[in-house]
Amino acid sequence: MEDHRDELVVIVAGYDELMHKFIDSNPGLRSRFNKYFHFPDYNGDELMRILQRFCDTNGYALAQNALPALRRRLNEMYARREAHFGNARSIRNLFERAINLQATRLVADPELTDEELATLTLEDLRPALEVM
């Protein structure tokens, strides 16, 4: 590795405190990891944009009547975040839970429209938000 260090990039990522412990766990690591980037937590508006991106990428839409509650909860989530706040991972989990809840809600309806299949409602999102 030393002979080809100009050709090698190793990226490690994690929570600040744990990353400091990792770097300090071996005296040779500090000299090998000499560039650090700190990324602040996403705020509520940014989390909303991430959720919207998950929806857009996967062919879903958020019901308009769900947006105020969703924004409120994402802002609360950011305001109350702890040291191990999951950022975009939390939003991915929310999105996946909402899809599962939507599927459970729609499974018994024999006359589904494409719009119903592609729309996440407050009914789908509320239980997913409660576990965050």
C-alpha cells in the first residue's frame, strides 16, 4: 500500500465520536487517514427533499394532505436528534415502512387505480412516522 499510496483511496464513514475512537485505536491509522470531512445532519426541509427523491426515483407520490404532518414530524425529528441520528437512513426506513403499510392497506381492494398504487397517504405514513 505504501508503494502505491498515490493510487489508493480508502474512505471510512461513521459518527464523529466513534470515528475518533477508530482512528485512535491503532497508532498507524492517524498518519494514514489525513483528510477529514464533517457532514452536518440534514435538517427537516432537507429530509423532506430526500423523501421526495426516494418517492420520485421509485415511482411514488406523497398525498398532498400528508405533507403538513410529514414536514412537522421531520422537523421534530431533526430538532430532537441524538448522537446516532440516522439522517438519510432514517428516511429510507420511513419510505420502506410506508410502502409496506400501503401494500397492506391496498391488498384487499380489487379495483385499484394506478394513482392509488403510486400514492403514499397519511394513513401509510403516520404509523411509519411514529416509530421514528
